Amino acid sequence: MKQRKTDHLELALLSQTGIQSKDRRFIYEPMFCTHPVGEDAAFPFMGKTMRLPIWISSMTGGTEYAGHINRNLAKACREFGMGMGLGSCRAILEDDTYFDQFNIRQYIGADQPLYANLGISQVEIALKNKDLGPILRMVERLDADGLFIHVNPLQEWLQPEGDVIERPPIETIQEFLERTRIPLAVKEVGQGFGYQSLKALLKMPLEAVEFAAFGGTNFAKIELERSEPVRKKLLEPLALLGNDAYEMLTWANELYDSGEVNCKYLIISGGVKSYLDGYYLVEKSKMPAAYGMASPFLQHARVDYEMLQEFVSYQANGYRVAKNYLRLNPDFLPD
């Protein structure tokens, strides 16, 4: 105790907080809860169960280290009760070379949600050719609970070798829903969805919509980084377009209140940097929701499981404390 009190004296001057540093999203209520202990209660999400409302957003596949990363992420999902979307599974539609990099059901376990992932172009081509067989077999072989379709017109346009989208994505998604019974979710890849696009998606009987909003990893910008300098400079304004998670959630809540929502769940991602961001957005959602993160998980999963485990543990504990002691500030408005 003597050492602790000495530390307090020495650290007091280093621990001053100015009013500007206060997180105005929350009202702190210390009187009504104990410290969180024990395992989190399970809740239904996307056909399975989760214990933390954290979704590991689609990231990687078909590269040298993808299998190592995906196995680490799957183990974390199982240990902490999270859900996961695979990176683009295009590489294993017709070829088994990289199949083991995606085949992670044994690591994530039977209870956690796991979704395969394909681009809108691959689904458009399959429907055009009247051959959904490879997609259905891929989902079945992965023992996935459903399929994400990522809608990425700006990424494809800016990618040097990108595919041409010939049909409005909403029509492709509608036809896929009509022709299959696979639980379907739809996501963007860093720009998010505008109001009308979000409205059209939420009206559909989708399992989930993931925002992948502007403010986080931006795959259109990634593609520009692969371009030669002149092309990059002239097309960069396109990569800086989009809608952020806060404005998309405001729209989703309005649509929910209007009774126009048939979609079951939201995954709020794009610019979610911490458990406080995630807690705020999930609590603000009127639909059942989880928050999605990609880059922070990727950074820690690349090394070893212990590093990832430590990172997720801090995320989980921070979220639990926030849930016990923080309430949303009704007067907060973002800048």
C-alpha cells in the first residue's frame, strides 16, 4: 500500500484531465452495477449464438499467411463468443488450392456464426450463366452458416484488373434470394451505403447488412495504391466518397421506426476503433446489432494466437465495463 500511495503522488501531476478530453457520448453512472465477472451470456445472432457483440469483418484469403490468420481469428471467436466473416472466397469457387485457408469450422466451433463471402460480380456471373452450383457447394463444404455478398463498384472500377458490373447489384441480390435458401448478408467494402441503397437492402429478407462504412479500411483506396502515380492522383477523389457509420445508423433507425425493415440484424463497421465506439453504436441501434472490426484484429492475428488473445481480452473487458457503467448521452451530437 505504501508503494501504491507513493505512485499516486508521483503520477498525480501526469494524470490531469482537461474538459476537452471528456468523451461526450456517454453519461457515467457508477452507482448501480458491480464489476463484471464471469462469462458473458449468450444471445442469438445470424443463426447461431454469440457472447460478445463483436464481428470480425471479412479480410483475407488466397495468400501465404491467410490460413494462419484465419485459424487464429476463428480460435478467438470460439474462446470469446464472437462471429466472423471470411475474406473473399473467390479463390476456392473452382479450385481447391487454397481451400484449407478458409476451412476453419473446426476452429471456430459449431456454435459461432461463420459466413462465406463473394463479390457481387461473381454472383452476377453465376446467375447469368444459370449455374449457382459452385457457390452452393462452396458454402456447404465450408460448413458456413450463410453467405456475404460484398457490393464494391468503386473498388472494382478503381482496381486495375477489376470486373465490370453489368447489372444493378440490388437486382442480382434479389434474384439470388429468390433462387436459393442460403441465409444471405450484404456488405460494402469501405464506402458504406447511401440512404436509398440502405433502404432497399433493409426491406429485403436478409440475415444482415454490414455497413463497412467510410472511416475504416477502404478497399477502393487500397486499389488506388496499386496504381501507377498519374492514375492514382486523378482518380483518388472517387475513393474519398462514402457514408460514415453514424449517419448510416441514423438512417437505419429511421427506417426501422417506419416499419420498412425485413432484415434481421445489423453489423456496424467502418471506423470503429475501440470498444467504446462499438458500445455506443450498438446501444444506439434499434435493430439487433453487433459491431465489426477488421484491421485491428488483422494486426494482432498475423503474429501468434497469444497476441491476438490478449488484444481481444482487453476489447471484451472494456466492453463489459462500458455496458455496466455507461449510458448514452441524449444530448450528444457528432461534429
